[in-house]
Amino acid sequence: MRILGITIPEEKRIEIGLTVLYGIGRPRAHTILDSAKVAYGLKPKEISVDQENAIRKEVEKFKLEGDLKREVAGNIKRLKDIKSYRGMRHQRGLPSRGQRTKTNSRTRRGNVRKTAGTGRKAAEKK
């Protein structure tokens, strides 16, 4: 089963399989399946053509994948262009939602520290 050019995993339940689409999580997958009147537990290979078309019709109502990624990137670019606080945090690669940076946000800052004890060989028993 393919939606928006992306293959939905055949072995996973449809509620989980829909989450491979960018912009669909569990709650939105449940909303889509409720509207399409499809059971959550079905696997994509068990779904009829009518049910598949109903799911596809519901999915197309949302902004997903490339369009959503473009919109998010555009929003971040706008913040950077107007030099807002959040935009400057994005430019500098720092957390933009007020988190502390003294001890956390290592991955966001790209500052990987070695902890004591790494790289040592275990003491051999005699």
C-alpha cells in the first residue's frame, strides 16, 4: 500500500504504519482511521481497495511530507530574517524554547564531552 509515494509497511498495524508519513503521528492516524471507518488493528495487506481509497482521501486533507517540511523551514527562515530571539537561537544552533544550556543540550550545541573512564581497558584478573 502506497500513500503520497511512500510505502506503508505491510507487516505493521495500519495505525502504526501510517506514522511513517511525516506529519502523521498516532493521534492523527487514529483520526484518519476513524473518519475512514477502518479498524486500527488491520494490517495494510488485509485492507480492501475501498478502505484504502477512503484512507487516501482522508490523508489528502492534511498538509504532510514535503509541503509540511517546506512550511516549517519557511517559518524558521522568517524568524531568522526578522532577527527574532527564536530565530537567532536557530542560527546559533542553540535550544530555542528556553532550556538551560549550562549542563544540557549537548547534541544541539555539538559539544560532545568524554566522560571519565572511557577508553580504559578493564583490569585483567590474575
